[in-house]
Amino acid sequence: MVRHQLSEHPGLPAGVYHRLAEDPALWIRGNLADNPGIDPPLMRRLATDDDPDVRRRLAHHPAVPLDLLERLAGTARIGPALLPRIAAADPVELTRLAGSSEPRVRMLVARHRDLPASVRDALAADPDAAVANAIAPHPGLTPARLTALLDRFGTKVATGIAANPDAPTALLDRIAGIEPGPVKALRAVAAHPHAGPGALARCLAAPDERTAEAAAGNPALPVEVITALAREPATAEPDR
């Protein structure tokens, strides 16, 4: 427990952290990977740790060097979150990373929601489906680019496109009509402010309860549909 607390302390001498990096306890090394006080040499040491959770936690460190983050992208299961170092990257860094030959690095950049237009559009043309799905929700993508994404990758990017605030009604109609369609994509359509009556009708009829509830609460739902729903015993408020 003493070593555990030391590994979380942000103001210790570098030598102490390096000694703790030799600790056999995984949670000690994992704490070090999160610690804002560790230096780049120790980060490089932890990047080769045998434990995948240590490497994953290091990838989320705000000060991890970008070249090291590129290596970690290929060896750690980072998850869907935007990494702090990617969020803080400048346009030059983002442009370089978006040109990486490693799709998992490009995917990290694609999760950023304030990319330069040139980087955003280049990632929208990426040949990798995972990169395309990560960039699909990015604001500013034109209807033509979103349509091209759906044409190229189909259900693999449907959820990302449906989460895009600029997705047009016609494209949401297409996604809602996919059979069988991804449940998460239909949920996103159900909550989208651009969803049209046809798409919302399909969402209301979906077997997934969360999708139907989202569609029922969508402000774009036609008044006559709301009236009909209110008359149905199954959806009406029960007597108190």
C-alpha cells in the first residue's frame, strides 16, 4: 500500500518512479502510467510493459510523446475515447498523424471533433472502414461526403453517420431502411433532429425499446403520430 500511494504521487524524484517501474505489481506500474510526474524516458520504458493495461493507461497520459503514442496505437487496446494528447495536438501534428500508414493511428485522429477541414476531408476518404466510422460523426462533412461514406462502407459506418449533426434527412431515411440495420445506428436516427417522418415511423416500430422511446420523444415527430400514440393503451400514462 505504501508503494501504491507513492506510485500516485505527482511530485517525487524521477529515480523513485524508475524504481517503482520495476515493481511486480501491475497496479503500481499502471498508476505510474497515469502519473503526471513521470518523465519521457520512463514513458518509453512503460510503453514496452508486458501488461496491456499499463500500455493502455500510458496512451491516455496527456504528455505522452506523439511518436510513442503512434507505437502504442499498434500494441494497446486504447478504446473509443479521444486521447488527451490528440486533443491537444496542433494542426501540423494532426496533419502528420492523419497521414500515418497505420490505420489505428489515423483512427485516433479521426475521433477529434475540431480537425482542420483538409484533415477531416482526407480522413473521410480513408480506405479503412474503422477510420471512416470514426470520422463520420465529425461536424462539417458535406452531405455528398457522408453519402459517399455510406455507399462505400454500408452498415460499418451507418452508426457514425447517424450521429453526425449535419446528416441530411434523405441519408437518415436510407440508414433507417437498412435491413437488418445496426441497432445503435437506428437509435441515433431516432434522436436526430433531421430525421423525417418515414425514418421516425420505422424507429417507432423497432423492437429495440430505447429506439422507440427516442423516436417518440423526437421534436420532429408529426403531431398526428403523437396523437395516435397518446390514444394507444400501451403507451398512455396509467391511471393513478
